Amino acid sequence: MNLEYIGLKEISGPLVVIDGVKDASFEEMVEIHVGKELRLGRIIQIEGETCVVQVFEGTQGISLANTRTRLKGKPLKMPLSKEILGRILDGMGRPVDGLGEIFPEKYMDINGEPINPVKREYPRNFIQTGISSIDGLMTLIRGQKLPVFSGNGLPHNQLAVQIVRQAKIQDANEENFAIVFAAMGVKYDVAEYFKESFRKGGVLDRVVMFLNLANDPVVERIVTPRCALTAAEYLAYEKDMHVLVILTDMTSYAEALREISSSKGEIPSRKGYPGYLYSDLASIYERAGIIKGGKGSVTQIPILTMPNDDITHPIPDLTGYITEGQIVLDKDLALRGVYPPVNVLPSLSRLMKDGIGEGYTREDHPEVANQLFASYAKVQEVRALASVIGEEELSELDKKYMNFGRAFEEMFITQNFHEERDITQTLDLAWMLLGHLPKEELDRISPKTLEKYYVSPENEGRQV
Amino acid sequence: MSETSHGIIYGINGPVIKVRGNYPFKMYEMVLVGNEKLIGEVIRVLETETIVQVYENTTGLKAGETVTPTGKPLTIKLGPGIIGNIFDGIERPLTRIAEETGAFIKRGSSMDNLDTDKLWDVRIKVKQGDTVKPGDIIAEVDETDSVVHRIMVPPYVEGEVIEALNDGSYNINQVIVKVKEGKTIHSLTLVQDWPVRQPRPHKERKHLDIPLITGQRVIDTMFPIAKGGTAAIPGGFGTGKTLTQHQFAKWSNADIIVYVGCGERGNEITEVLEDFPNLIDPRNGKPLMNRTVLIANTSNMPVAAREASIYTGITIAEYYRDMGYDVAIMADSTSRWAEALREISGRLEEMPAEEGFPAYLPSRLSEFYERAGRVENLNGTFGSVTIIGAVSPQGGDFSEPVTQNTKRFIRCFWALDKSLAYTRHYPAINWTSSYSEYIEDLTDWYKENIKPDFMDKRTRLSRILQEETKLLDIVKLIGSDILPEEQKLVIEISRVIRQGFLQQNAYNEQDTYVPLQKQYLMMDTILKLYDRLQKLIPLGIPVSVFRNAGVFEDVIRMKYTIRNDDLGAFDTLNENLNKVLDEIEADYKDAERKND
Ligand SMILES: Nc1ncnc2c1ncn2[C@@H]1O[C@H](COP(=O)(O)OP(=O)(O)OP(=O)(O)O)[C@@H](O)[C@H]1O
Ligand SMILES: [Mg+2]
């Protein structure tokens, strides 16, 4: 184990190949000394005595002759203790805030282990974000993985910050609430923005930040979300905390994976991404959840930017196949000044059905949500027609839909960055908007519920 | 060089390892890999080396460790204790794994697939001197209160019973019957082994002319599937594949449900585990879990075991079919299985065909779907395996290889449509691009068991919808206002069909499952309304009058307002509708007379 291997056989992108290695194990960590500098690597393929190693700090400055390599005899493990709260770490979990090393209580393998489905607790507890579009239509549930699909220039960071600031998790208090924030390939000012807003919100000492910024090594980016989730699991399952994990930007992560895959010479599938992108992303997203009998939870809000705003691009596509819904942001809405620009039709929360309604939010919630989706979908049809024949030519009913659509976007979706609406306000607002439509049009709502909540603005003498 | 007793690991690349040494491994042989004895399977044999796929995480494995042969292909145990249970992709019991290793799945777990301690009350069905042949039932066990487990002579055993125990409580490894075949004596227990990649034999295939009833209107009425048939549910993410599969698992009239969670979410498996014990089987009032078996390889579990999970599932399905049961297997999602093939193939550096998938993708798919069917079993009973596979097309685009190749081997295509899902039209099964090739073969059954004109009514519904599709193209351009009233009526009635009939709310107690009788009466009500209105419109009454009178909404709401156990209420509904329409008609005639 203490053998030192001098020199390399080959260098390709972020990968190096070492020859004559004895006793190497798959995914074992190695130390590579380049002159005085120490870099870390991981064995990702073994062929006889030849090992392919990915170098976390990158391969710049490495030659075939100037390295000395040593096997560390174990996979990548993270030192953990409750002290990590309030700390800023690099993409591999090493402190970069100048506050010294973390004194570990234990070491955990960053790959984690799959939760046995028998031991999962099905998530049912509503997290109020105070944002109408989300709480009303794509409710976040404790233990869920609900990504934000965004695009360049869209306010996904603000939205994430607003969610973190306003999130009310049942049973969570200052003591048992934590945020794990992982930046992958984002710019320095984005990381600063999050840090600043955590500070302003007075939660900085509840946050663990993992930073792999745009100019940090690409290979390190591969382990950043895994380190972050290892920390989250430790806090949730060993320290009984409710942990909200923000992962941004998953697109940079997937690009890093593609870069390494192509250096390895692997056969690509769609758009050059490796065939195992699905499994790889799943090994990250599936680490959200709740364990039976446990007191903590891991809720994930991954953020990704859709290349070319294309939701069928492999990154959003495969993410959507794994996560429990998605919050889709839309450029057109943003251009029209709508914040948060949530495009509700393609958005979805799959877990909301069990976490809303009587006993959770309010008994009319499921029907109202359904109706808003259906009516707003109808608005799109009417708008398409209006763009052909002109709004004046629309039937009276269709005109009502146009009004409803505008009001819905301006009053329900639109919300100030500092405005917090509780679920009752959100649902009441929804009823006021549905009042724009004749009762007969509300076919997703039972007569009983209509009876109780429906108000048409004419009856109330209220003009919207 | 002389033969060694094992192989040596030479290369490791994720789940794929290269093995060298002199041991002559056999293709598809199960092997134990490395010091931790991880389970693997030989997937290629070359002159100089053998390739093994490992069913567990290979982190920490070293070149130089040994690979031990087992001499047999990847086999699973078939016997009492399967139903109501949950297994991983190679039939390891997840509940007992959890008891042993806690919340997280550790690798290298080697425990019996089926509980070997549990005592079953066994009724022996043969006696000394009987001759038995493959498939014959030698004993029975009440596996759950819904399922009688028939212990059968394995397909390779035949001969004379020379010893049989009395009825009693035995564990699964107890020899209950001994059979003499020539010079060999077979000791039969409650379990048999079966290699998962090999279909279990049967006597002959039967014609598929009985529907599998699911209680879902768009399936049973519009695109029905036969017992023993094959279906695919393709759809982009979030369009409703899993929910539809769950609905089938809950409500279809199969005797046994095998649910394979293949590379999907852990929470979805948990949901089944939490819900099914509390849901009541409409056929016998017992918990649904008592006829269900779950195979789970969630997306974060090892990818090679994902490939195997499909075969484990279908082998269990065939085994219960052999007992004379109608079995339905849901595989969610077959795309993850195909991708597992692709990943392994990629690591073998095989020449890829389309989009990186291996060239043998179509043949693997066809072999799998071929294992469906309704058959006469070796023991003379009849049973069926119905396969319903979800397909998750990349980018939601049905032209991709898995969807296209699957289409060649299935006969029901339930196409989920993103735009329907966006507007929350659930189930988002598109009525234009979906099809069932079983309709013709099933028509007689519907005639004899439900109503003679069931399929005629169905045809009328689908004609109206077709007409609507054409009209909507016009409406998109010019609005609906200038359409003649008869065509407006088509659009309104189509809306009633879409919202009142095709849409079905899985979360509504009445609507989640709808018996065929009610499906028929709903169709009937819609068509009667249509017929009547078609007569009234020529009198000069515009569609808007009927709309304002609320007749369409009353019909749309019938799925909620009429209980499944109160079908007499349809008469009342129809009478009330007629009353309203009579009044409208009378008013109009009055008005006309005054005008004259
Ligand atoms: N019949 C239905 N009734 C009510 N809601 C439905 C119905 N079908 C689908 N849905 C809604 O659609 C959501 C997504 O469905 P589902 O999880 O089955 O999608 P999927 O096609 O399996 O997606 P993925 O490929 O990502 O697994 C559900 O959570 C539910 O909200
Ligand atoms: Mg699904």
C-alpha cells in the first residue's frame, strides 16, 4: 500500500493512466504529487496493472515524468461532525473559510448507499413556501426532490433564496433545521449572492456551503453534490435535522460528467452525454427522502438551466424522469415582468396529492388546483385563437377566459420577492380569480365545494 | 496449462469485470465475485477472458481477487412466501435485508430468497404409487388468504411417487414427495429453482379472447387488453405511466400482480407498500397486498440487477400462471432496462446500433414480450401472463429506439400525451394515437357478458372524437362561432366524452375504478343525449340553449354523482335529461307557433 509509482503512462483530459500498479481497488483514492503540489485522484477503471485515474484538481502541469503516486487504500470519505454547520467548504468538502479543519466525529463514503424502499417513509408533510404558484399548484413536500428548470438570465437564484427564506417546515425549528448548499460551476457572484442572502436571513450558521465555482476543477464538480448530500444525510439521519438541499447548477454538473466520459473514450448516447447519465443523476436525486422511524428529512431543490430553453434536452429530460415533479421557469413570462416566472402548465409536484387537502392545507385545495390548471390551459387555447382572429372577435365566454388569464398571471403568479402568502391567502386568491369564470365552466370542482367557496365578482360588487 | 477451480479478476469498469485464468466459465453462469462474494453473471466468454456483470456496487474490488463459479445459471427460488413480499432485482428479500442491515442496502448480502423457517400448512395431493408428470400438483398451501399456492412437479421431473408425507406443517425445504424416475430419485420440496432467462414450458398457446378488466374507461372501453396480451404505455416524464400502472395493479381482475419497479423511484415502491395492505381487493374483500409481489430495483440500485429484475419478474409470473392463475406483470420502466443493456454494452465496447443501444435490443424486447400469453399448462389448467410495460422515451419523443422496437412486439399501445397531461386531462392517453389490436377478438366477450351493442357504442364514441379532431383544426383558425349548429354540437358532445368519459380521476373514490356495466351506461347516456339533440337542433334550437340548461354538465358529472353500486340512478338521470329537453322543445314549438 505504501508503494509509490513514479510517472504516468498517459494523460487524457482530466484523466491519467498509471502502469504497473499492484493491488489497486476500484474507486480507490490516490495521492498524486506533482513537484511539491499534492493532488487527489480516484481510480475509475482497472485493467490488469493499469489504472485510469481521474484527477480532481485537473491535469494541467502534469507530465508523464513529473509525478509520484500513492494509493490511499480507501474510497473518498468525508469527515463529518455537527461543526460543519456555518462552514464554507470546497467542492470536495475541505474548508476554505480559513476557520480551520473540521474535527470529525465520523467519516462517511460520499457515494452513500441506496435507501431500502422498505425503510422509506412516504413523504406527506406540506412545506409552505409562501409562494402562491408553488404552494397552490405544485406543493413542495418534506422529503421531496423538486427541481427548478430554468434558463440563462432567469431569476432561479432569487426564487431559491425566497423559498429558503420563507419555507415553513412542520416540526422544524431553529435547532433542527439546516440548509446544505452546493454550487457546481456557478460564478463567484452567484455563490456570494446566496451567502449574502443566508446572512441577511440570519441563517448563515445553519448553512453548510460547498463551492465548486466556474473556475474550479471540473472533476471535483463530480463529487460536489455527493459530498453535499453526504453532509445532508449525516445531519438528517444521524442528527435528526430537517435539511433543505440546494444543488446548483446541475447542468454544469452533467457537462462535467460528459467531459470525463469523452476523455475516457466512452460511447456517447444523446448529445454526447454518457449512456449512464440517468443512473448517475439518480444516484444524486434519490438521496432525498425520509427514513421510517427517523426524525430528520432530506428535501432537495436542484436547479438546472435548460440549454436553449429546451425541456427535451437530456439534462432536464432525465432529471424530470427521476425527480418528483418540476418547477418550470419561462422566458416569456419573465419578459412580461412576471416574477416568479413560473410556467404552471408543464410544472408539477407528484407528491402534492398526499400532502394537501383536508388535514394538511384546506379541503378545497386539490379541486382548486385542478381547476386552475384546467382553466389556465383553456386560456392558452383562447389566446392562440385570439392571435388569429383578434380579441374583439372572441365570444363572450372566451373574453372571460382572457381576463381570467391576465388576472391569474398578474395577481396569482406574480408576487413580490419579499411577499409571503400563507396557504389560506393563496387559496382565497384563487377563488377570487375563478370568480372571473361562470360557475358552469368550473367542471373540476364538486357542487359542494362550489357552493361553499365560489363568489362571482358581480355578486360581490367587486371589480377585479 | 491445467484447469483451475476459479477465475481471477483482471479488469474492473463499473459493474463490468474481466476475468482471466483457466477456469472454463459457461455463458450466463452465475458467479461469486471477489472476497465479498458479490453476485455476478457471465455475459461473454472469449478465448482469453470472461466478462462478468456484477449485480452489486463494485467499489473496493481489486484486480487479483477470485471469481468463483457456481455451475448454474442465474436462478431464483419459486415457492410459498413470494406473494405479499418485496424483492430486489435478483429476488433477495428486501424486508429481511432491512431487518439485518437497517435503512440502507449494504452489498454482499447473502441470505435465502424465501423464508426457510416459516412453517406452512401443506395439503398433500398425491400418494404413493401415483405417477406424476411435469406440472402436476402435488400439494397445496394457502399462501395468503387470496392465493392458494399449488406445489407442482418441476418441468424436468416425471415418474412414480414412492413416498409422500401426510398433510402437515412444513418449511419450504422439507422433502414432501419422492419421485422415482428410472434409477434417479427426485426429492421434491415446496420450492423449485428456475433460471430466469429461460421461459417456463407450457402445453399450448390459447387464443386471446377474454379481456383483462382494469376499471379504467379509456382502457376497457376504448383500447382494451386481453388476458395474456401485451401492452406498452409510452410517455414523457410526468405524463402518468406509473399512476396508470398502479391503477392496473390495484383494480385489474388478475389473480396475481407482479409489479416490477425497474430503475424508478424509491418512493413509488414505498407508496405501494404503504397503500396496498390497506386497499381492498374488489374481487374478494381481502387486502390487495395479498395477491401482489413487488420487485424493486430503484434507480440508485445497481444497474446490472436492473437488467435482471425484468426476468425475475416474468419468471415469477409464469410460475403462478402454471398453477392456473391469470397473472398481470407491470414493468415500470422497460426503458431503464434497455438503458441498463446499453450501459453494459457500452462498457464492453460493443458496436452500438441506434443511439448507443446494442444491436440485440429488439431481440431482447421480443423475447420478453413473447413470454406473455394465455396457455394451457402442463397440468391441464389454464393460465395467463399479461405484460404491461411502461416506456420512457428520451425527450418524450416516440421515434426513439426503445418505443419503436417495443411497438413491434406489443398489441396495445396506450400513448400518453404531454399536452393532455399539461391540461390535467388524466389519464393522458391520447385517443388518436393509441390503439388496441385485441378489439376484434374481444367483441364477442363484451357482447355476451356486458351488452350486445357494447362495441358498436364504442365505435360511435370514437367516430365522434375523430370528427371533433377535424373540426378543431378549423376552430383553431376561425373560432367556433361561425360553425353550423350541428358541428357545434359535435364539439360539445366531444367535450362531454372527453371530460365525462375519458377523463378519470384516480384520486376519487367513485371514479378510481368503474365496472364495465357503468362504463356502458355512461356511454349510453352520452349517446342518447347526442341522438336527442341531433333531432332538436334542426328545429332551430341553438346549442347554447342546451348548454345554458346545464345538460352537458349533468352528464359530465355522472361519474361522480352516480355511485358504482347504484346503477339504477342512470334511469333517473336520463329521465331528468329528457324532462329538461322536453321543456326546451315545448317552449320552442310554442314560440314558433306564436311567430306564425
Ligand atoms: N388518472 C389520473 N388521475 C389523477 N392524476 C393523475 C392521473 N394520471 C396521472 N396523474 C398525475 O400525473 C402525475 C405524474 O404521473 P406519473 O408519476 O404516473 O408519471 P410518469 O409517466 O410515471 O412519470 P415518470 O416517467 O417521470 O416516472 C401524478 O403524480 C398525478 O399527479
Ligand atoms: Mg413513473
